[in-house]
Amino acid sequence: MDERQALASFGALSQETRLQIVRMLVVAGPDGMAAGTIAEELEVSPSNVSFHLKELDRAGLISQQRESRSIIYTANYDALGGLVRFLMEDCCAGHPEICAPAAEVAACCAPAGGKAQ
């Protein structure tokens, strides 16, 4: 991830509703959530959620897929992981023990035999 993309991502995440949406979609996993369900969970109007989903999509942090009459939104784990890697790429100044807690958190989401999504 380059600096321009990181800035777009941070800009999208720097609003309370959008941050809540991304966190909800991360928890929802690959099944994602419909826009209406997101609006209900956050207790905001569908038009408000639509606006925020558009901003998150533009930043590349979420993906969408049509299923019948609904649009299902999912977290873009590659983009979110890229954002974390961007923050950590120059970490530690030669002292890897400083970054160990962050690496442990990232490892908590790793599948049994592989890397985190």
C-alpha cells in the first residue's frame, strides 16, 4: 500500500459511522451484511448508511456483491491488512520485541494452518 492509498483509507475510517461499519463487517466475515441490516444495527437511516458505504468502497476498504434484491457488503481483508502493514513496515527500529504485541494480535485471526486474512 502506498501513502496515497493509506491516506484515503485513514480518511474513510476517521468518521464514527464508517469505522463502526468496517468493524461490523470484519466481525460478519465473508458472508458480509446487507445494507439494510447494517442500517438497522447502527440505528441510522438507509440513505445515511448508503453514503458511508460508498465512501468506504471508494477507499477500497469494503467490497459489494449483489445477491438477489440485496447488495451484500464485506470487509476487504487484503486492504485492511495492507493498512496495518503500512503502519508497521518501519516498526521497531531494529527491536522486534516492540512489535511483538501487534504481531500476536494479527496472529489471532490466522486460520489454523495459514496466515491472517
